Amino acid sequence: MLLFKTLDDDADLLMRNLLKILLLTAQRLREVTRMRWEEIDGNIWTIPAERTKNRRAHRVHLSRLILDLLEQQRRYEPPPFLWTPGVG
């Protein structure tokens, strides 16, 4: 995928992972940037109702690629957040 190749060449790791996860999950920026490790159970990410537009909890299937990106992210962002608070 040309876009991912461009990201790999030009973006820093944290921004690259954020943009890829946004594209691969098709979730809103605010939902992704406020992800917490405790919301991920295996390959399912449950977005709490208070963070969704319709105020209903939402479950997102996480592909192997997304799980690999999240593992990279774990090395840089300590729990509870996947992203530094304030991003997005």
C-alpha cells in the first residue's frame, strides 16, 4: 500500500502507528487517541459508551497487523494510554 510505504519513509514511529491504526480500524480520531490498554481483550477493542458518538459501547475487531502496531506502541507509551494524553 503506497500510503503505508510513504508513512514508513517519512513519519516518526508514534505518528505512523496512529495514522495506520486510524485507517485500519476506521474509527474516529478521538476514539483512537484515547484508547487504553485495558479496553483491549485479545483481538477485540471495546470503546466505552462515554467516548462514542452514539453513547453506546462499540466493539472493534483488531487484525494481526493492528495488534502488531499496538505491540510496537506498548514500548513507547506506558499504561494506561496507548497515546500520550493530549494527542487528538
